[in-house]
Amino acid sequence: MPILTIIIVIVLVGLALWFVDTYIPMNAAVKRILQAVVVLVLIIWLLQVFGVLGSLNNVRIK
């Protein structure tokens, strides 16, 4: 995956998170949980893209 694509995804996720934080009224606790989940998913995705984390195709959530 080209580095430009990775940078674009990170910027778009950041903008989406900023938009939600700024323009959608919600409880501060819910906002922090949402931010933590988004950052965690982004970190896991980056680890998978760079090959640090193995393939997650075989993981099943029941």
C-alpha cells in the first residue's frame, strides 16, 4: 500500500473524528470512548498494513 494512501486515510479519520467532536453534541465520557476506539482501530490497522501484526482474516468474533 502506498504511503500516500496511508497518510490520506489517517487525515480523513482525523477530520471525521474532529467533525464528530465539534459538531455532534454528546456526553464527554462517550466522546472519550469514541476517540479511544477510533485511535485503537487506526493503530491496529496501521500495524497490519506495515506487517507488524499478522493477518486478521482468521479472527472470528462470536
